[in-house]
Amino acid sequence: MRLNFISIAISLIIKYMSVVMLVPFFAAVYYKDNTSVIAFAITIFVTLVIGFLLNPKRIDPDLLNDFKKSEALATVAFSWILLSLISTIPYLFYGMPPINALFESVSGITTTGATIITDFSAYPKTMFLWRSYTQWLGGMGIIVLFIAILPQFAIAGRQMFSAESPGPTDGKFTPRIKSSAAVLWKMYILFTIVLILLLKFFGMPLFDAVCNSFSAIACGGFSPNPQSIIGYNNPRFIWTIAFFIFLSGTGYPLIYKIFVQRRPLALLKNDEFFTYVGIILLFSAIIALILIVDKTYNVYNAIEESIFQVISIMTTTGFATVDYTKWPFVAQMMIGILFFTGACAGSASGGLKIIRIVFVYKYIRRELFKILHPNAVIPVRVNGLPVSNEITAQMMSFVIFYFVIFAITALAATMIERNIPVGITGAIASLGNTGPGLSLIGPMGNFDFLQPATKIIFIFNMLIGRLELIPFLAFLHPDFYNIKK
């Protein structure tokens, strides 16, 4: 692993991140928010300084054409850590303690949506725009953004793309990885603009429409309204946002194949999409039935609330139209199960991803069959294609590590907080980038009361969950530290 290559790549990312930060800066100027103007001016300056310090000799970025996988993993991991720290700076100007500022920053950039803010009236509009904007940047992937726009990443981008989005499916759906990244961001921007226009058309204030759209398309969950989407009390907002977070959780490569390449049959061969829809319909129906039988809501409201909450939690968005911690216990447990799913591979959501759940189910089914027929050769097929032994090992390892990390962090958080629901649901909600959990950290609660040690644990979970474990797990292998010039 060559540190100078890593330093050059991170330098490029950090320097251009300062340009991206001009959006909240100009918003602060527009709103005459002097505190935010100073905060973002200093943040941009610090970002530029760090960017130049990482490449002080102005080494030619063309060297990145010879980028190795270990270097890509390190670049992605360190970039996200550094960008999380840089994104913390504006929150410090709003009077947040450092640990709270870091928590809010990481929660934003990883699209988790867990918040420590208790009094929304204490902060200016620019801060809420910044929260949602960081989610929007993190939703599609910050590295993917720079792969799309920086020519220096034309070749190195392939390794970095895989490192930032190490899902079980190939995100490359055009001949060049740079073109794939550009297409992803074009669709992402298009969906965002359409959602902003629709919410504005249906009566949402423009500022709220922008912030909620940024968060919704990113499957993030931050809202400028302290009561989330329930605070607007408008069914048209609920159904519109529900549709777009469902769409954003579907997987952009699949959407591209259907609508751009005009291959609708790709949908019929996609096991993941049908499982995704099936889980949404099944859990929505069960929860709605529970709410109707319990007389919590009438039939229409039970269907509306159950569908929105199921889609929101399953896509790890975390928006809420109701405080589901007040639902009957069985309905809450159904919500709790959804914390472990995630949506489709190639989407903006976090979590395990449906394709891994489909794979594990088919793998277990095959192993059970082989107990009775030990000599049978039966490949595990996903989307009609056999899964190689290499991919099988990777997916099984991912699932095992995912639950090991969840178990360790849930146990640690539970011991620190002495609260089982907070420890368990907080661990899985942070690792899966879902945001709210159950009990005191439900959709109408917040994470401010947690002990600093618990917040650090959840910050760790949010980061490794967003990058799907792989870049951080690479740190555990001794070969990763084989440093070269």
C-alpha cells in the first residue's frame, strides 16, 4: 500500500469537497445568517488547506492510473472519516458540544438520520439545509460523485467505486465506470428535482420541500420539521414521499435497465425486487391488520400509516408519520424486524440489502436439500444466474460479520445505557443507517441523552454500516499495513 497514492487521491476529493460546500455558504448569505456565513467560510478554508497539505509537492494525479485495491479501500475509508470530521465544523458554530456535533455530522453524511437535536427552534435554516444536504451527498456516495466529475479518477475510479459500494451486484452498467457514476448521479439529481417540484406543488414550503427531498432521495430521514413528516399533516406529502423513497430503495442499476435501456423484462428476472415488494406488502398488511383489530386507526389510516412506516424503515430512511413506539407491542416487533433488512443493492439505502437475504435463504435451502442428497450439485441462483464460490464466501462473511458487529455493539450500548431496547435497536438502527429505533430513541425521540461512549459506538456503527463493512474490516488484516513508498 503506497501512502503517497492514497494522499493524492484524498487530496483531490477534499479540495473539490470545498466547492460542494459553496451551496450552504450561499444559502447562508441569502438568508443573511451571519453565523452560518462565518461557519461555512471557515469550513471551506479548512477543507482547502487540508486538501493542499495532503499533496504539498503537487504530485501528478495521473499516477492514480496504477491504483491497487488496498489503496482504494484506504482512500474510501479515510475520505469518509475526514469528510465526517470536516462536516462537523459548522455544527460547532451552532453551539453543539464536539461529540454531539460529530454525531450529527456522521448521522447526516451516512444518511442515518439519528439526531441529537432537542430544540429545533434554536437553530437557523441554514443548519437544517446542511443536515439534509450532507445526507444527499452521502446517499449516492461522495466518492461516486467525484468519480463522475474528476478525469483523474478515470481508471482508479473502478477500484474506488467498488470500495465505496461493495455490494453483491456489479454497479457498473455502462462500458466505463466513470459513465456509470455519471448516470447514477444524473438519475439521482432528476429524482430530487421532481420530488421538490411535486412537494412544492402540493403545498409544502419551498425550503422544506428542498430539505425533505434531499433526505428522501438519499434514504436519509432528516427533516426541518421537528415532528418529521407527521408535522405537515398532509396525506399528499405522505404518499408522494413514500413513492420516492420506495423508488430510491429499488436500486438505480435496475431503474436504468428498465427506463433508459428499455429492458422491462429485467424486472421479471429480478429476485431481489420481487422480494423487496413482497416484504413491503406482507409487513404492511400484517401491521395494518393489527392496528385495525386493536382499533388504533380506521381502515384507511391503518393502511396509510403501515405502508409509509414499513417503506421508510425498510429503505432505512427513518421518516415518520406517526410515533410507532405507541403502537401495540406486536406491531412494534414487526417494525423491529425491518431494521435488519435494508432495500435493494445499488440503492441509496443502508442495511443488509435484500439480495443478501435472498441469497442466505437460497443457500440454507440448498444445504438442507443436500442433507438428504449429499451427492447433488445444486448451484445457488440469484436473478437466474449461478453465484460463484467467491461471491458466496463474500456474502456469507459479510452477513456473519454484520451480526457479530451488531451483537458486540448492542451488548456494549445496553451495558452502558442499562436499557435493553435502546441498546439493541440503537445498535441495529445505527449499523443499518436506519435512524430512529424503539423506546426512547423512537421517531419522536432523539439520541441526545445517550452517554458519550454510546454515541461513539453508534458513530462507529454508522460509518462502517454506510460503507458496508469491507473498507473497515480490511484494517483488521496485517497485510493492509504493508506500507510502500
